[in-house]
Amino acid sequence: MTVAGKPEAKITPLRPRRPCPECGQPSARETYPFCSTRCKNVDLNRWLSGAYVLPGREEEPSGPESDDG
Ligand SMILES: [Zn+2]
């Protein structure tokens, strides 16, 4: 086994740092992927406030096909 000196050590981080989706600041581990609890709540409130449209329920069928006649 020969280990040749690599020109560039390719280090792959387990979890690449991503900017906070809310404000763009570096995310924190505790509130990943957000930078703080505040930004985390902002995203959560967006869900609760109904910004995300819920899937509408399917239209009720006209009814069972009755053989009248
Ligand atoms: Zn943030």
C-alpha cells in the first residue's frame, strides 16, 4: 500500500453548512437548518398561518348510480 502525497486533500464534510433559509445567516447546530429559534418559528408560523395551501378535498361524487326505471 503506497500512499502518495496528494496535492489536495479532499475533505468531505459530513454536513455542509447551509445558510438559514429565512435570513441567510450561517445555521446553528441546535436550530439546523435555521440560524436561530426565531427563524425556525418564522417558518413554523408560516405553516400554521396557512401560507401553505392545503390540498382541497375531492369533490363529492354526484351520488351512487341508481337504476331508476
Ligand atoms: Zn435566520
